Amino acid sequence: MRLLTPVLLAFVLALVLAASASAAVTKYTFGNVTFSDGTTGIIYAGVKVTNRSTLTACNYHSTSGASLGYYADAFASDDPALVEQFCLDNFDERNT
């Protein structure tokens, strides 16, 4: 399962990057956030909107840069506060 996780992460990131040519992609970085487990870290988020779908991918990292996992789901907003809250709300659902 540990080998599968990096492959899934790479797949999600590849989808976001590949679709960026034909879709609007907005990237966000939220620093010094406190996750639901009490740790602090950084969230790198990307929001992709096409005429057919929406996707927000949240990548969670510790303050030292270590990956804490990722979460992606059908959600879109151009409000950074809503994107940050979406990522924080789904931290416990992340794939590690």
C-alpha cells in the first residue's frame, strides 16, 4: 500500500497538470495552518474548473516539508478562504 500512495499522488498531480492546458487552474499555498490533529503545516492546493467538472486537490505538508498526504474531490471556489477551509475540513480524509 505504501508504494501505491506515491503512485496515486503522482496520478492526481498529473491530472491537474495535464488538464491545465484546457482548464482554468488556480493554485494556492496556505502556510502556518493548524490541522485537526493539532500539528501545524502547509497546504498546497489546486482548483481546476472545466466545462464538465471541478476538482480541488489538497497536498498537506509538515513545516519541515514532509508530506502528510493529499485529498482531492469535486469542489471549486475562487475564494482562497473557502479553498483553505475545504482542505482543512478534509484533512482527516486524506490519503497518506
